[in-house]
Amino acid sequence: MLASFRFLIAATNALLQLALLGAVRCYQWWLSPVFGQACRYSPTCSNYALQALRRYGPWRGGWKSLTRLLRCHPWGGGGSDPP
């Protein structure tokens, strides 16, 4: 019973991670060229999101990506900010 529950959680996390990675990739392919290079950080926010999702998984990586996006505004900081 516990093993099947762990498998279900792992499968859900893997699917969520794939969906989030796909969403970021779609943004990079279709929306980013329209908006142009406007990110003030290095790596860009979308590349940061890809790195964070791959390294930390969907929950922690998603949270790190969201907080990075909330910091990326005209009055925010900038510069190098690796995940």
C-alpha cells in the first residue's frame, strides 16, 4: 500500500515537472521572441526556471522560479543570480 502511494506521488511529480518544463519551453519558443530580451538577470528568468525545475523538481523549483519572476521588474535588482 505504501509503495503504491509513493509511486503515485513520484509519477504525479514527474508529470507536473514535465508540464512546467513544457510551459517554460513554449514561452521561450513563442512568446519570448515577441517580447524581446527584457530580463535584467543572468541567466534569463526562463532559463533560470528550466534550471531550477530540473535541479529541484516541480515544487521547490517552481517556487524558486516564481520568486525570481516576482523580483524581475523595473525597480528590482539585476545581475547574476544562479538557481
